[in-house]
Amino acid sequence: MRWTLVILCLLVSSSVRADYWTDQQNERLRQIEYLLNQYRKPEWFDGTTITVGTSATYVENGIAICRVPLDKFEREFQMVDKTIRAQARAQAVQKRYDEVAAYCRAMANASVPYLKAAADAAATKKADAATEAEWQRKREQFVRELGNDGRNFVFDWAPTLDRKKYPRTAQPSRRTPDRAAQATLAAACKKYEGIPEPAAPRGIIDSPKDMCRLAALGEELFKMGVRQDAQDLIELNARDLITTAEKFLDGSAKDLHERYQLMLFEQDKWLAIENPKFEKELSKIGETVPVTAWASGFIHNDEVRAGIDKDGTTRAFDQPAYHDGAAESFVKKAWANEIKGVKVRKIGSSYAKWNVFDEKTFVKSDAKYDYYRINKGKNRYMRGWALLEIPGRPYCQAREWVVFRVYSGPIQLDALSPYGTFVKCQ
């Protein structure tokens, strides 16, 4: 009986040890399996090529990370019992290892030329930085030698080279042809000839190439400046033409100034009036306003003419409801004096009678009041509209007029509007 118990205890102990050993083997296999399954391929390596621009640190870390599950497998898989290695689970772990190992070998092979190229590029960049630092020192010395007058000259005249690249910093009146400053610039350009441009110039003062172009242009630079200044003033006035056209086309202002009308229908006369305003400076270099100078202001002319054609054939004159024979007779004569050959087809007043206003004349003041002399009913006004047919203009147009008188004295002209709205001739 005693021997039977001993034998049973030995069998139980042997069975417990066998189960513990098996658990250890499975745990080792599980850890290897976990690391291999957790591995994720980096986006920068497709199995053949490393993406250009990937940092060398990323590549080096990627290779190190790749080795972690492989090293675990290579150290411990052979320690797993061969019976367990023959099972399906272990075979799947072996297959996963083969896949990851092949990928990691390809990454390592691809990294050799890639990391060498990265190291070479870094060395070149470092050398280039040292060279650029020396060039920058020379560029700064170049600028210092220009002095204040030379630097101001560069800033003021840079827009002559490229208006978009170098916006204007000085008004035309300040841009005098400083030939001494230009000569100083030319001397510096000769001394520092061959200085390369920086990778990203911050302005004209960082660009020896453009600064030296200012010197190389010589007297032509100043001629270019005169042309640009005249063109700037012309374009400033041209914007008024554009604004007028845009308001007419969007319907916010259908009345057109007679100056604008002259430009539309008698452009040669209009240019003969406008161009001399800008030719004073141009005459200094023996030039006149070029024929294309006003092109930006004329861009809507065809559209405006089409709009006038529409208004002139569809819009009717809004006849005022009231009449004053004396005022209207006076206005007709005034229009005839104002516009040669004009025909007043219709006329009327917006008021049934003269508008009467008192005149206040200051006399004195004290601590409490200001004192005025009142002339009751002294000033009288009347306004109205006329339908005009004007030589050189298509259709007719409605224009406003205003007259005044003192008490019942003679009628006097206050205003004949230079703005006309095109309407049908009726």
C-alpha cells in the first residue's frame, strides 16, 4: 500500500512538471508571435525604394525597429520544443518571420546608398553654408560702401526695374537723377563683381545683380523713371474713367460727365486736352505721351457705348411738371452759350414757384447770444431739367439746371450740370 502511494505521487509530480514546461514553451512562442505581428511597415519604404526626402534619422531608426522582432525570433525560436515548432501556430510564426526578414533586408540594402547620399548632401550643405556666409559678408560690405545716399538711390529707383518686385518707396518729385550716387554704385559693382545672389533676397538691397543693373543703365535709368512717373499719373486719372464706366454699367450712376462723353465720342479732342498735362516732364527727355498710355482707362468704352445705345432708344425724358417762362428762357440762352450748337428740345421746372430763403448776416455776439440781421425772402432758387440735343453726341440727354435771383431782381445762373443721362429725342 505504501509503495502504491509513492508511485502515484511521483506520477502526479511528473505530470505537473510537464505541464509547466509546456506553458513556458507556448509563452516564448507567444512573445515572438506578438512582436512579429505588431511590426508595421513604414510609409517611406515600399519594399524597393526609400521615398526621396525621408530624413536619415528616420531611415536609421526604421532599420533598428525592424530588427527588434527579428532578433527575438532568432534568439528564442530554436529554444522552443521541436514538437511545438512543428505545429501550425509555430509554422505561421516562421512564415511571418520570413516575410518581415525579407522586407527588412531590402530596407537595409536600400539604406546604404540612400544614407551615403544623405551624408554627402549634408556635408555639401555645410560647405555651402560656409561659402554663403562668406558671400553674405561681402554683400553686406558692398551695401555699406554705398553710403546713405547710395542706399537711398537704390531704394528710390528700384521700382524702375520691376514695379511688382520692388513697390515704389518715393513720390516722383523725390526721385531726382542723383548721378553721383549712381557713380558710387557703379564703382562698388566693379569692385565686388561676381557676387552671387542670395537664395532668397529680401529686397533690392539683398540683390547685387539688380542694384548693379541700376548703375549699368546709366542715363537711360532716369529716362525710364520719367516715363514711369508720367505713366503713373496717367493711370491714376485712368482709374477715374474706369470708375465712371463701372458705375454706369452697374446702373448706380447713369449720368455721364461731359469730359467722359468727349473721351467716348471725340477721343482726339479729349487727348489734345489731357495729354499736355503729362507732357511737361516727358518733354525733358524729348518724348510725348505714347498712344497706348490710356489703354487701361478705355477698357470699358465699347460696353458703355452699347449701354448708351440702349438708353438712347428706350429711356424717355422725364418732363418736369412745372414751368416758369422767364427762368426757362434764361436757361435756354445759358445752354446756347455753354454748348455750341445745342438744341433745347424740352425744358421744365421741378418747382411750382421759386423757393424762397432768408438771408442771415452776423452782427455781433455777447455772453448769451449771437445776433443776426435777417433779410426775409432775399434769396430765391429754382431748379429743373432740360432735354438737350448736343452736336457730336448720339441721341439726346437730360441735364439739370439751377438759377437764382435776389428778391425780384434779374435771374442769374447758378449751375448747368455737366452730367447728362442719355434718353430718346422726343
